Amino acid sequence: MYPSRLNLKTALMKESALGATLPASEVIREALRLLEIAEAAKQRRLIDIRQKIDRGLEHLDQGRGIDPETARAKLRAARRKK
């Protein structure tokens, strides 16, 4: 998830209000650094999701699946925990 423009604008306005003035190149460098961090986190989440899907498919191939109602109940319970 990329930092939103609004969040970046708000952060810059706060810095400006505090008297901290940064050259445009520093602001851009920091924004790019934050985008890089966000992209790396996104990639880690995608890898994790793909690994979970692969494990699930392996379980199904081995006949270790669960019936659809049990699966739905588990998904609903997990969603409620969030």
C-alpha cells in the first residue's frame, strides 16, 4: 500500500508549520524511500499469500481438504477477529 498523497501533503504541512523547511530534492528522496518501503512490504505480503495458496492446494491434492461449510465458517470467524 502506497502512502497516500493526502498523508504526504499533511506530513509536509506539519513539517512546514514547525519551521522545518526541506529542499524539494530531500522531500522527493524521502517520498521515494517511503514508496520503496511500501512496495517491499507489499511484495512480502504477496509472497506470503502465494505460499498459503500453495500449501492449501497441496493439502487438497493430498485429500486433506475440508468441506465447504467448514471452510466458510473458518473464514467468517477469521474475518470477525479483525
